[in-house]
Amino acid sequence: MDPEENLTLDEARRLIAYLQAELERQRALNAEMRRAVADMARAFQESLALSHQAAQEGDLERVRQIVIENRRVWQDWLRQIVEAAERKP
């Protein structure tokens, strides 16, 4: 017999309230993750276009600068995603 089968009405209500709050927290986290991924994709497309243009123009120093900046931004985004995923309710 599972422990949940022996819950009182008040305990069941508290459990339902907790689970609903956790579901809302997870939904908010998922929405935040989707926004972060969309931002990352846009930034990647923009930096790729800038790198391509600089390479076409033979400006290898500009390509190098874009790559360095892109790496920094990606690290910041990944840090933010990890922090968001680790938040407690």
C-alpha cells in the first residue's frame, strides 16, 4: 500500500497545492529556457552573418574578434541557464 493512499483530506489538499505550485514553477522555467534558446539562436545567426561578411572582406582580425565575443556571450548564456535550472521553489 502506498503512503499516498493513507493521506488525510488536509494532507491531500496540501500535496495538490504543492504539486500545482511546482507545475507552475516548471512552466515558468520552461518559458524562460525557451526565451533563452531563442535569444541564443538569434545571436548565433547574427554573429555568423557578421563573421561571414568579415571573412568575405578578408578581415580576419574582425572574424577573430567576433569569435571571441561570441564565446563570451555563449558562456554567459549557459551560466544563466544553469542558474535558472538550479533555482529552488
